[in-house]
Amino acid sequence: MELDEVVYQDDYGAVSVMSERVSGLASSIYREFERLIKSYDEEVVKELMPLVVNVLENLDSVLTENQEHEVELELLKEDNEQLITQYEREKALRKQAEE
């Protein structure tokens, strides 16, 4: 686990690691909430805070899925390149055998 990641626990008890990107957003939002609480009262953010936390957790989940899809896409691109190379090689061999 990297030092710039935040660990959180969801409603089901599963422990997850929040990405650096989402953690930065969460820190900024938290500072803004603190400012609002100092200026007005905690009642101002009482209903909003759980919604924001949920949005941040969902954002983190989507970012993680996206990274997984990007890795899968790169692997598929490499497989495709290998198949194209193999196809071209076999095509050349077949043409050579016909001649």
C-alpha cells in the first residue's frame, strides 16, 4: 500500500484503498466542509456529507474499473498484434509454398 492512498471501510465491512486522485478530492471537499461548519454549523453539511462520501467511493470504484479495463485493453492489443504477425508469417509461407 502506498503512503498517498486512503484506507476506508464500506458498509459491508470490506476494507478498500482509495486512489490518490479521489483521496485528493476527498481532502479538498473535507476542508471545504470544515470551513462551512466553522462559518455556519454542522447542520449545514449533515445531510450532504454522506452523499458526498458515497459519490467519492463510487468514483473511486469506477476509476479502479477503468484502470482494469485499460490493462485488459493493452493485453488484447498485444494479443492482436501477435496474431496479425503470425497471420502475415503464415500467409507468406503459404504463398512461398504455392510458388
